[in-house]
Amino acid sequence: MVTAIVIFFILGYLCIALESVLKINKAVPALLMCVVCWTLYACGGAPADVDTSSRLLHHLGETCEILFFLMGAMTIVEIVDANGGFYFVQDTLATKSKKALLWRITLMTFILSAILDNLTTSIVMVMVLRKLVADSKDRMMFGGMIIIAANAGGAFSPIGDVTTIMLWIKGMISTGGVISQLLLPSLVAAVVSAFCVGLSLKGELKAPERNEAPGAANNPDRMLILCFGVGGLIFVPIFRMLTGLAPFMGILLALGVLWLVSEYRCNRNALFCESSHLKVTTLLSRIDMATILFFLGILLAVATLQETGVLTSFGAWLNEASNGNHYLVTGIIGVVSSIVDNVPLVAGCMEMYPIAATGDFATDGLFWQLLAYCAGVGGSMLIIGSAAGVVVMGLEKISFGWYLRRFTWIAFVGYLAGIATYALETLFF
């Protein structure tokens, strides 16, 4: 039965990869794959003493943490965008040179993803990108770079990626250790990739017309909304550190406060709010539910591989086959993380290798730091290999095949450059 689960997972994955050929939304095979895999697991794949319903609810809870975080972040971004808040950022980044914009977006995305997280940063930067670039093909190129820069920026921060948060909470990495050791490799990965992308960019950009939401141009509170929106996003990791609650609780708090501010502003000027369609209840209809359902399907489908022990067995075999070469093990895990979700991969590694007092498996040891880097940056090699990639894929309608042809090799070159930089750091410092 385990073999059947793996086969159906591969078939579903192929359908997702061939979305542009099949002309079927990627959420459809993801949902079907999820149901089929869990049905096979419940009807013979699970041990007799395992309550499959309880395990499904357990994984659903973990998945919903990501989904609610995503929906909250997308709603906050929509509120800020509808009120014209991102035009401040647009004016800061605006340039006619494609290469200049590439480096500006890369740098801002890299920095923001370390402060916020790679998922939220990708949403914000795509919304800004739409106001800077009119041509959809050019926007896809910049969107691909946003994915790489967001994942690279999240890899060196303990709160920049789900996997680094997991390792940080469990004590495998420390704040000072991961920043000091992974900042340079992550930056090199982003810079090398941006250089490769820049080779194909020529000419100048045509900026889109400012089709602002009605009333946004005359909105006196656009900076207020921007400050509350971005400030709320920045407060999410602080809220987590103060309370220990899951990040989605922080994003719901930020959304609630921003919603309250928006409602107060509407009540103060009801005519303005009604005429400009800036009510949050209206903006909620803009949320891309297809992307949300795709997340639900793919994460729960991957959870069956975790339940059957496929991922854990793969990790054990990998360690044995490589004779304990941790650069090779984590490097391959990074490549695999672009195919399946990096969260269960990292979770499996955390279960396989306990923290040691000294050596590569000690806190801030070579294995854990490389795992944080490889699992984060490696997900950029395929567009569905990271949360940032899936979001940009949904927002900009980038196909799996297009990204595979244009960006997989770029992400891989940057990935290897970062690993080489880390190796030099450990050798000389």
C-alpha cells in the first residue's frame, strides 16, 4: 500500500508540473492527490494501532497554521494596496533600467524576508512589482528573482522561514549562530542568482499606468494604513517570541488591528469609504482561494509520506550512502526540498539526528546550519518547492515549465555558490 501511495503522489505531482499542458488548475490534482493518498493510508497503509482520523486531524492542524497565516498576510497586503500604501515603496524603487530594478528588488526582498518571512515578503514584493512593471513577461522574470531572494533571505534568519523557526525552537540553531554563519552564504546565493538573471535583461521598462483603486489617490490615510499593515507584519515574530503562540495567531492579531483601524476610518468618513470600495469585507473577495486549496492539498499529501515513514527512511539511507558526509547529505536534502515540502523533510531530520553535546550535531553545528541553508535556499530550484514560489506562481500565473526552463539552473548555481561560501567560512574562520 505504501508503494501505491508513493505512485499516486508522483502522478499527482506530474499533473501539477504539467499544469500548462493539461490546462487544469494545480489545485485540482493537489486536492485529488491528497484524498487518494490518505484514503490508501487509511485502508491499509497505516499500522493497526494507528488512529488515521486523529493523525489526519493532527496534520490538518499544522497545515491550517500555514493557511491561516497565508490568508491573513494576503488580506493585510490587499488592504494596504487598496489604500494606495504601496505607492510609497513604488516611488522608492522606481527606475527605468531593468538591471537597476533587478538589484533593488533583490536587495529589498532579501532584507524584508529576514525581518518578516519569505512568504509574506513574496506577497508584498509582487504587489509592488505590479506597480513598477507593465509587461507580464518582464514581471515573471522579476518574480522568479523574488522567489530566490526571499528564500535566501529567510534562510539566515531564525524567523525568516518555517524550517529555521523549527530548528530555532528546538535548539538546533541559535539566533547569533545562524545569522553569523549563514548571512554571507545566503547573500552570495542571492547575488550570484541575480547576476545570472541580469545577463538576460536588456533595455528599459515601461511602467504601468496608475490604475489606483477609486479613492486611493485622494486617501489621506494611506501612510497610516501602510504603517499599521507593515508594522503588524513585523510584529508577528515579536508576538511569537513573547507568547510562544503559533505565527498565525500573530498575523490574525495584525489583521484584526488593521481591520479595526480601517473600520474606524470608514466610520469617520463613510461617504469616502463607500464610494471607493475600501471595506475589508469587499477586499476579502480578492484572496486567491485556488492557491489556498493548492497549499491544503499538497501539504496534506506530503504528510502521508511522512506518516508512512518514506521521508525518514530516505534520510537514513542518504546518510548511510554518503558515509556521513554532511555537505552531501544536506545538499541532496536541499535539492529534494524543491520537489517535496521542506517542512516534513526537516522534521524527519530532526527526529533522526538528536542534538549532541559537541560536533556537527551540536547546537549551531555544521549539520544543522547547513540543513537550515539547504532546506531554505534549495526550495527555489522548482517553483512549487517553497511557499514563496507557490505564492508568486499563483499571483503572477507563472507555469511550472517556464520556471523550470528559465530559473532552475539559476537557483542551482546560486545554491552551490552559497554552500561553497559556507565551506570557506568554516575552513578559514
